[in-house]
Amino acid sequence: MLTVSPAVDPDALLHEVFGYARFRGHQRDIVDHVMAGGDALVLMPTGGGKSLCYQVPAIARHRVGQGVTVVVSPLIALMHDQVGALEEAGVHAAFLNSTLDSAGAQAVERELLSGRLVMLYAAPERVTNPRFLAMLDSLRERGRLSLFAIDEAHCVSQWGHDFREEYLQLALLAERYPGVPRIALTATADDHTRADIVHRLQLESARAFVASFDRPNIRYTIVEKDNARTQLLRFLRDEHEGDAGIVYCQSRRKVDETAEWLAGEGYTALPYHAGLEADVRRRHQDRFLREDGVVMVATVAFGMGIDKPDVRFVAHLDLPKNIEGYYQETGRAGRDGEPADAWMTYGLADVVNQRRMIDESAAEEEFKRLQVGKLEALLALAESLDCRRQRLLAYFGEAKPTGYRCGNCDNCLQPPERWDATEAARKALSCIYRFRQHSGIGYGAGHLIDVLRGKSTDKTRERGHEQLSTFGIGADLSEAQWRGVIRQLIALGHLASEGEYNTLALTDSARAVLRGEIKIELREAREPAPRVRGSRSRGSGNPKVPRAAAVLDDAGQARFAALKTWRSEVAKEHNLPAYIVFNDATLAQMASESPDSLSALASISGVGSKKLEAYGRQILRVLEQVDS
Ligand code: ADP
Ligand code: ZN
């Protein structure tokens, strides 16, 4: 095994190149292991700081003459920005993908073969093509092939939803270049995917680093759908005016309609889904990354690898397919560690739709059963009366003690009122039973609720349902309460919603509920109390993680604004997203401390030596002008 000369100190390198004071979590262990030539499998949530785990070893190994690190990534659209970020930090990097013309590709190849390049980003199909492999062979012979980093490694698994055929070819790296260390990274944590990665990439002897998947700065909120648009609007107005965020919808049509409606409400809202032309998608993604305060309305086609750190909220207008999807999508909020919201509205129709999509799909029975199981886990999360974070973490195998309260989810912040719905559930089920007995057919939720509440309609009269013994037995509950009962019964699998008309039918387990053997506890349906506007910016929302810029005084705010203006000019000039120049937290610290010398500026987190040299004087001038 090759060892790196002790001259390269990772802490010093982290500070010099990236301007950060210290490694987080497992980063240092991973860096040490990989610097010393070990293979690694890194499982870390989105925003956990995976990039540094291979970038620091790449730089360190290059400095001691071990050559180039090849970073394999499926995200061609993002390579330009990733490379731009490294070059900004003074690290010589490049990418090879189909967006380059042949002259551009040749220039990169020359740099690669010269040994000057520290990191090369490439798509998997590029890495495994014979021409490219010949170049790697040549580097290898000269001892200039340092490391392979395989990003988004879950793409090698058919199990997940991002499977890429070309990732399977990457096994040849292990066979062809034994002795060149490999580090595989992903934010997908389930055992099945993990086993696939180890097996398919031949990482059996790699050391696994598994981080906690908790994202403490994300506040989880799940509200009952009443009028989704009004609810979303209230959420945006109360909490996220001017913030960048993502609104997920299930269908392309709903994406288009929602984006248009939000634009009409005064938001910079852009649609993104697979049905849009490639260059429209690219343009919208670019604007989301480069402009402030863009709301992306999207299907799940949007998001993988988007490393915009200041996404302040992710809202779901429709139910995701499962908890993995929910966690991955919501994980795109708050990568910078500042407070962010994961907000979802869901209702009876979502439950019915998701179940039907599974039932009607052409998949095999076993696969369907698995999907139903995953949906039920998600519904249990949505219906849950206790800490959402505890449920989420438990799902990913991280147990918390019973009674744990995270203090940063809706249920912890405002514990819901509970009521015992066992009797109500029995009434609903027996009414459905009576329908079948009496009419030989089932009915949907609307009619069921009318009958239970004793509401006389054309249908109740025509079908003779006013004579049923269950007519009016549930007049004590509101319509919303009954919807909650039915939704929960479907979520728990005691009721099935069938066919074109969503008629309700009892399942096998309904019997036990009818006999009163299963206790049903529900959250009290209530109007969500509007959260105090701006509560967070006064620091009372979640004191553990104040938002950097929000705690600035007036002078600080003026400096912050001036720095942002300066930053956006630089970003435009360099054709990069603003956060790559400096992120908000760094600007906020500059605004708060108002350093008056280069050495004071150098101590701010995020200011590495290259950026200090390139921008230091300009920044001091901007600050001086505001303060004078
Ligand atoms: P991931 O790829 O795991 O989603 P990133 O590598 O994009 O996460 O890191 C998320 C954010 O955290 C980035 O803005 C990054 O600069 C920042 N970050 C990572 N590690 C550190 C650290 N040790 N100190 C300060 N900031 C860090
Ligand atoms: Zn909680």
C-alpha cells in the first residue's frame, strides 16, 4: 500500500484550500483511510459533506506525486459547476462529457496525461470506453493514477430508482487497476442497495463509513390536505418569502399548472419535468441554481445531485411513493446546515391514488406487496402522532429511545390532540358492511360519510339507505373527522378502495377492528394554527440553528446586501452559481465581523487561500464602502 508523506496535513489542507476550520463527523477518518490508499464505502445523508471525503485525499495525494483522481458521476449537467467550484478554490480540475466539443475534450486529455490535473470528472460510459482506459493505463504505468471516486454509487443498484446500466461496467476498475484505491459514495442507505454496491463494485474489502442520517436543521411538517393551494400559499407567505425551494407534484400536468399559478401569485416559479425539452429543463435548472429565490415546481425527475446549499424548503403537494423517496427529496433542503422546512400536505385522495397505482401496475405480485409495505410505512409516518424524525430514523435503522422528541418537527412543536377513534372506525366499517348486504355493491367515501352523518341526499333516498340501521349513527363527528377515520383505515389496510369509483370494501383485517380488538387512535382534525410570521428570523423558531443572516443587526444587513450584490457580479462574470463564489453563511460571517484586514478575512469559514488572494481586496473595499 502506498503511503502519503506526513508533509500533507489534512487539517491544514482543509483550511488552506476550502477555508474550513475542521472536518465534520466521519470526514477525517474517511480522509485518513483514503489518503493511505484504502478503499471506502461512504453512506452519508445529502448535505453531510461527501465531496470533501474524496476531494481532500485527491489533493493530498496529488501533492505527493500520486497523480490524478477520477471522479465518476452520472450528473453531466452539474459537472461544469463542480469543476468551477474546485477551480475557484485553486484546485486544477476538469470534466469530460458529451457537452465538450472535440477540441475541448482534447485539451482536457492533454492536461490529464501531463499529470497536472488533480481531479477529472467523467460520466461512467466515458470512464469505461477503451480509448479512455488506454489513457488510464498510461497514467497507471507512470504511477500517476491516484484514486477513483464513484459518486452516486447507488446508481449501480437495480433496487433503487436511479439505476444506470453503465454503472455495472465500473467493476472493471477493480479488476484492471488493483491497488488504485476506490471510494464509493451515496446518500441511499438501505441494506439492499448497500449490498448491491459492495457486490457490484467489488468493494468487499472496503471499509464502510455509515453516518447518522439525521438532518437536525430540517423541520418536518405534514398537514392534512384541505385546500392544498391555499395551504401552500400560506406556508410560503408565512415562512418563505423570497426563499429558494422545490415544490414536488406527482404529474407533469400538475407541475405545469402549479408553476403557472404560483407565478400568478408573484413567485418566480419554474416547471421541471421529463416532458419538457432538454434545453428548457437546463435553462430552468440553471436559473434555480444561479438566481436568488426561485421556486422549482417539479416531478421527481428533478433533484438528484443538485447541490445548491441554500434550498430553504421542499414542499410536497402529493404523496411520494415511499419513505426513501420522501427522505431523498426533502433532503435537498438545507444542505448548508441552516434551518429549512420539509412540508407536505396529504389527504384521503392521495392514499387512494397511491394504492390504486400499485394495484393496477403490471408488476409481479411480490413486488407489489413490497411496494404496499413501503407505502404503509409512509402513511404511518404521515398519520403519526409522535416525533416524525424518530419515525424516519427508525425506518433507516437508527433507533432512538421511546418517548424521544426532536423538538423540530410539527408533532414535537405542537403535540396533536388525540382521540380514540375505535368506535368511529367500527361504525364506518359496519356501515360499509350494511351497504353490501343491502345493495350488493360498495360505495365511495362521500356517500358513506353522508349516511353516517344522517345527511339526506338524492342518493340516500333513492338507494333506501336512510332505512339502514347505520344511518345517522355518526352525526356526532364532522365530515373532516370522518375523512380522517377512513383515510387511516385505508392507510392501515383495514379498508380497500377499489375500482373506477373508489368504492370502499372491507379487508380481512377489518373483522378484528369490527370486533373492537384493534384500537384506532387519531389526531384531532383542526385548523393548523398559523405559525408566527418571521418567528424564525427572531431566533425563536429553533434556537439551536439560527439562520446566519437573520441574526445580523441593521449595519450587518446592509453589509450582507452589498456583499451579495458584489457576489452576483462575480458569479455572472465566471458563469457560476453565486454560492460557489461564497455561500450565504460565509457572507453573513463577513457581514457580522466586518474584517478590516486580509488576515482577519482569512479566519472566516469558507475563505481559502486562493479566494483570499483573488477576492480579498475587493471584499474589504465593499465592506469599507458600506461602513463609511
Ligand atoms: P453531500 O455531497 O454529502 O450532499 P456536500 O459535499 O455538497 O454534501 O456538502 C454540503 C455542504 O457542506 C457544502 O456546502 C460544503 O461546502 C459544506 N461542508 C462540508 N464539509 C464541511 C466542513 N468540514 N466544514 C464546513 N462546511 C462543510
Ligand atoms: Zn420531532
